[in-house]
Amino acid sequence: MNDPQPSAGAALDLDVLVIGAGIAGIYQLHKLRIEHPDLRVEVVDAAGGVGGTWYWNRYPGARFDSESYSYAYFFSKELRDDWRWKERFSGQPEIEEYLNHVVDRFELRPYITLGFRVQSATWDETSRSWSVRTADGQERRTRFLVTAVGLLSAPQFPIAPGREEFRGIAHHTALWPAGGVDFTGKRVAVIGTGSSGVQITGAIADEVASLTVFQRTPNWCTPLNNTPMGDEEYADISSRLDEIHATLMGSFAGFVHQFQPVSAFDVSPEDRHRLYEQLWEQPGFAKLLGNYMEVLFSPEINAEFSAFLAGKISGLVTDPAKADKLIPKDHGYGVKRPPFEAGYYAAFNKPNVDVVSLTDSPIERFTPTGLIAGGTEHEFDIIVYATGFDAITGAFDRIDIRAGEGQSLREYWEYGPHTFLGMQSPGYPNLFFIAGPHSTGGNVPRAIEGQVDFLTGLLTRAVSHGHERVEVTPQAEVAWTEHVLKGVEGTVVAVGKDWAFGGNTPGKKLAYRHYGGGIITYSTRCAEVVAGDYAEFDFA
Ligand code: NAP
């Protein structure tokens, strides 16, 4: 902890408490340390180390699917110059090392408390402060509370009974043990075929005795096309990082890939197929974001590209019955956030790797030796739960957040979040969210960057005027929430199957919880608010 400095809220422990020491929390801490060294700031995190997503998700195969240099922080030229990413899409160990490097390089560690799992946060109007508590009785009283708890940080498990009866090794991909898991010669089940399940399947297929992938919904996976970063290419990228940063912040989703400048309908079907073939060979998200924009808006073009991908999958998986199971039938490309694969489809060409469709054979129960699905008993040494997250609002729902006698934030957002800019909800003064509901998806650190910069400006506005209370107006919240929901209408995503709608979590109310308007629209709106001297907020 930093030395307490006198401030208007001297009776409080802190001026700003940030929950979460991931990409967002680290940057928010650094920004406040630089711009407000007099403020008492602390970051708390339940984990035993910093890194958030990249601390918890240490399963084999976990890696970026944004280009490494585009995902990293841009705020310091010195940091950019002294870190050299090894791969186009670097793996979890290197990412965790990078985030620790950032924390040490900018001397942030003294302000971070680990092993601090927040259970409740309660607003006290009299002292204009939040009281933040853990289950084991630790407490902080803070003027401002910033959540940086992550979009995908509340892991969820299959609901079938008997999970605790399994006597083998079982881990969720997002709660992976630091010591790793030895898969050599083991009979392994992977449940779930999102990005995590696809990555781990490709990574372990060569080690296991057998691997059974339990698939509820097939996904449109395309090659990641990862490569080491050669010195010449890296030197070129390093020399252009300012320009690259401007491109990312001026793009739709913060990626280096740009949509085609022409409409799909203005080119011939042959030319479209030529582009699809080129995209297949390109790295990562080029397949989605370097495509025609109509892939996201036109059912016809979406179906055409999906058919192209189905052909590719059929070519990669030699057993036609397995290939048929692995090809999505109920949604087109981009309806769900697409995974990127390295050895995933090839794994199914091994005789000891199989896919079981949970639509045909649902998991009935877990047993001491494995599980029963569709009436068949399967025995395993290891079960991997790659079953994803109670997304976006899940991490908030696990904290009892209350302002006065009013309803909890969990209740307030039950039918979908209401926010202004994804950063505050009326009724919850001095509580701000980074990378929470209604914030831009895509290459998330770029969206985080804009939010942290905006929020730091808002806090500067408050403290420089001696204000102790900041609350967004209900009108601003209603307008932003309507804008968010309207923006997703008419896109292929609006089908609602993705975790952005909560469609992956049993019992969760279906509502769009992300922001699909893109980084430019979002940052333009932020700039308007700043130019209007934050008129959407009441200061007291
Ligand atoms: P996910 O995309 O939600 O996938 C979870 C998988 O588990 C899905 O196949 C889901 O089926 C299945 N599932 C969920 N509950 C189940 C149940 N009760 N029984 C059987 N199957 C069940 O989760 P994820 O793979 O962890 O990825 C989540 C997000 O994290 C990604 O979309 C991505 O944004 C991010 N991520 C990124 C990277 C990267 O950048 N490199 C890597 C991993 C994850 P349904 O599809 O039917 O729901």
C-alpha cells in the first residue's frame, strides 16, 4: 500500500479502489499513479498473481488470437521498445510474464493486494463512500470504486449431477493449476468447443492415450496461422507502432484487420471466393474483420462464407461422419465469437480422438470414473471443463453490490444491463465499470484503453473541483442503453446465441450485454461527453 496522503476523504482508507489486477486494472492503476500521485489508490484481486484472464487461463494452448503487438499496452514508448513479442499470437506464459514486467517496470506492485476476493460492496450516502468486504472480514472504505473484473471471469460448469463424485483429475480451463497437468498416456474428456476447448484439444491431442470431445454446439473454427515473429518484420512493426496504434483506435474492433473497402455485392461470386481463399491463409481475425462487411449483415453473404468454411472443414477432417458433426448447422459464421484453431480439426483424424454430440447424447451424470452421455458410460482419467463463463455480468453477479436500501446491481441488471457508456448506472454513485457490460468487444485492451482514459478524466474533473459524489443521470443511461440495443439489430449476431446475450448460461435472461457499435463510435461519444464538460453526470 502507498503512504496515506491527506485528502478530502481522510477518514476513508482510499480515494480509489480498483477491483481486478488484469489488463484493465493494471492500466487504471498506472494512469492514476501518473496523473494523481496524491490519491490513495489500491488494486485488489482474488488471484495469487496479477494478469486477470492471463493468470487464470493457463491451460495448454492458451494464447492470444489478437496479434501480440496489437493487444499489448501502447502507453509507454520505453515499454514498447524493451519488450519483444516472440510470436504473432503469443502464448499464456509469455503474456503473464509481460503483465508482471509491466507491473514491476512501473513500480505498481506495492499498490496491489492479491488474494482479496470481494464479496460485497455497499454504498454509504452519509460518508459518500463504498465499503468493500471479503468473506474473511477484510474491508476497505473508498471514495470511488472501479470494477475491472473482466468480461469472462466467472467460470461455469455443466449442470449435470455427480460432478463432485468424479475421482480422476478435473479442471476448468479458467481455473487451471499453476503446476500444469500431465496428459501423457491419459484418457481425457474435453467438454466444450468454444475458443478454450478448441485451443486445448489441438494442444494435447498428441500426448493423450485417448481424447473425447463433448460438443454441444459446433463452432466455425478457422486457422490461427500463428508464426514466430522474424527480426525484420518485428523491426518494421516496432518502427510503425504509433501509426499502428492510430489504425487500431480508428478501427471497428481494435484489430489490425480492416473490412474490405467494397461491398460483397459489387464483386462477382468468383472474386468473393478468391478473397475467401486468401483470408483462409491469413492470420487470426482476418477471416472475420478482413472480410466483406456484409458477412456480418447479409444473410446471403454470411451463408456463402459459411458454406465455404464447411467445405474447408470437410477437407480437413477425413472421416465424413466426424466432419459432419463438427460443421455448425444452426448458425452462420460470426453469430458466435469464432475460435481460431491450430491442430483442432487435424486432431480428429487420429483414431484415438473422437467427438460426441451432446445434442444426440446429452450428459446425464458424472460418475466416479467418468460420465454417462446418451446412455453410454465413458471412463476418463482427466476431465477438462472448457464450458466457458457466465459472461459480462457474471462477475458482477457474484458480488453483492448495493447502494443504500435500493436493489442490488444483480437485480437491476437481471433483464440486461442498463448503463451509460458501459461505465456507470444511476443509483450507484461513485461506482464505475471498465470492460463491463455495454463496452466494446473485439481486441479488448484497445476498448479498455479508451475507457480508462475517459474514466481518469472524469475522476480528474471530480477531484479537481472537490466533488465527493459522481452519478450519471437516468436520461443518459436510457439513451445509451437504447443506442446499444438498436446497434445490434439487423446484424447476424442478433440471433442471440453468443455469450454476449447470455445464451450460453442456463436460466440467464437473454439480453445483449456487449457493445457492437465499434471503437470509433464509442470514442466519439466519449469525446462529446468530455467536450460537454461531463453534462451527463451530476457532481456533488
Ligand atoms: P465459450 O465460448 O462459451 O465455450 C464454452 C463451450 O462449452 C461451448 O462449446 C458451450 O456450448 C459449451 N458448454 C457450455 N455449457 C455446457 C454444458 N453445460 N454442457 C456441455 N457443454 C457446455 O467459452 P470459452 O471457450 O472459454 O471462450 C469464451 C470466450 O473467451 C471466447 O469467446 C473468447 O472471447 C475468449 N477466449 C479467447 C481466447 C483467445 O483470445 N485466444 C481463448 C479462449 C477464450 P454452447 O456453444 O452450446 O454454449
